[in-house]
Amino acid sequence: MNSPSPNPSEDRPSKHSQSDRFAREPEVVQIGGVELKLAHPYEAAGDWIGQNELLMQLLACWLTVDETDIPLTPRLIGSPGVGKTQLAIAATKRQGLPLYIYQCTADTRPEDLLITPVLSRGGEIAYHASPLVSAMITGGVCILDEGNRMNEKSWASLAPLFDTRRYVESIVAGITIPASPEFRSAVTMNQDESTFEIPDYILSRLQPTLQVGFPNKQDEMAILQYHLPFAEPEMLALTVDFLQRSHELKLDFSPRDGINLLRFAIKRMKQNPSHPVAHDAAWQEALEKCLGDEAVDLESLAERRKRTLGGDAVPLGLADLFFDSDDPLHPDREDDDDDDLI
């Protein structure tokens, strides 16, 4: 397991470093006679706790074993909040490369992914490179976050980037941009219903698929302690027990949910020191407000989800594939009239 650093604050950028980063003028490069303003790289802590094999698999995707070899672009899939993006951040930190993150949405356009024209103060057109193109040019890593929220037209503009060609074409700027040999990428995908179906010709380029699952009890405790070093052991234990029970019942409550729940409970307890709220009461309130009333009874919630997904459906036989249940030709149909004649 990857242990968190002894002093997590050393890995996190300070408020001053964040403001200084955004105060700096963006780097400008020239490609095909067109000046491009690059995006700022993302700076954040990059520790990954537990499931070390996943980290090794992702790093293997980005290896090249020969001058003619190219890196792979894997899909990181799993429930929201399990740490897919954090896994990619940690892998990037291991590589020592600049990191760029692009948040995909349903209305992402091809020009949003590549180059966007912006009207400057002088009335001239300035071209701004997206985080993806900036990573291509600087030889960094780009994470396309929640890639299956993006439509096919936008994915089509990236087809040549994710095969052996490794370039993109910007119609807006009228240039072709090759990727640096150091450029690496990964795509995170949530497993929920509010997503697009990605076309097969794109999926064949996004290989392999790495499944990010829920952590075990020890890892989940370490994750909460890393993000909330000020949380009391009793509160941490309550949260981990709740999360582990939800994992056993196939519910989608994630470490992110646990972190948010704990943050709210701790803030409520510190809100009025003269009238402190009991640990259990604060935790229970946070559970209801953050995850909903239904989260109070996990067993009942799991049973309702099971019924919704058809857990109580009657198994189908071979004949059910060809005949409706009330079809007279159905060989297993029970005919009340025939029973009356006997």
C-alpha cells in the first residue's frame, strides 16, 4: 500500500503558490505560423493509497519499450468518487511530468478540446490551447475526466491522436499539431446512466480498461485519515464501518461520500463550542444531509435497489425468447379453460 506522506501539507500547494500560478502569464508557442497560449498545468497532491497493482498497471500503459513503440491510452472506469482521477494524478507525479486535466461535458465541442479563438483587447484574435493540446505540446499528461459524458463529434476530433498518427487538426486555427513523444493520456469514465455510448472505433483506441473498485477497510481508513488528519478516531471508525457495509451490499457510497460526510459532521461540532453536539448526533445528521434519509437503513436501501434492477424477476426459459407469456402457442402456458375441462 502507498503510505501517505508523514506531513500531507508538504505535498499540497499552498494558497500562495496557487495564486502565483494563476497570476503568471501563460506560455506562448508558435505552430504553423499561429501563436498559441498554453493552459497552466494542474498542481495538486498526488498520493495514491492502496490498490498498488492498479497504479503499476497504469504506469505500464505509459511505458515505451522501443523507439517505434507508442504509449497506451487506458480507460479508468468505476463508480463516482472511488479515486479514478486521483489514480491518474498519482501516476503522473511518479512520471515527473506536467499534468493537465480536461473536464468533459455533454456540450463539449471539438474546438473546446483543441483550440479556442478569443477576442483580445486590441480587437485581434488570440488562440488559446486547451489543456489537452497544451499537454501534447509540452510533453505532459492529460486526463480526460468523465470522458463518456462527451458526444461522438468531439471524440471524432481525437481519433488521430489516440492511434499511431498522434496528432490533432484544428479547423479553427488551420493547423496540425503533433504530439510530443513524452505526451501521455488517460480517460476516466463513470459507470452511471447520465453518459453517452462511446463509438467502437474510439473504444478500440482507449485500451486497456482498468477497473477502479472500492478500497478495503484498512485502505479506506488510511484514505480518510490522509484527507482529514484532524478527524477524531471515533468519527473515522463510524464512517469506515458505514462505507464497508455499503460496499458489501453493492451500494455506490464512495470514499468521497465519506469525506464529505465527515467534513460536515466536524464543522457542525465546531460550529458552537459552548454547546457541543454529540459525536453520534453530528454524524447521524451529516449522514442524512449528505447522503439522504435512505442511507440511514442500508439493508432496506439495498433491497429496494435490488427490486428496481429486477432482482425479483421470474427467470426466463427458452420458450420465453420466442413467445409472449399469454401466447396460446407458448409450451409452458397454463390454460385455465383446459383445467376446467378435466
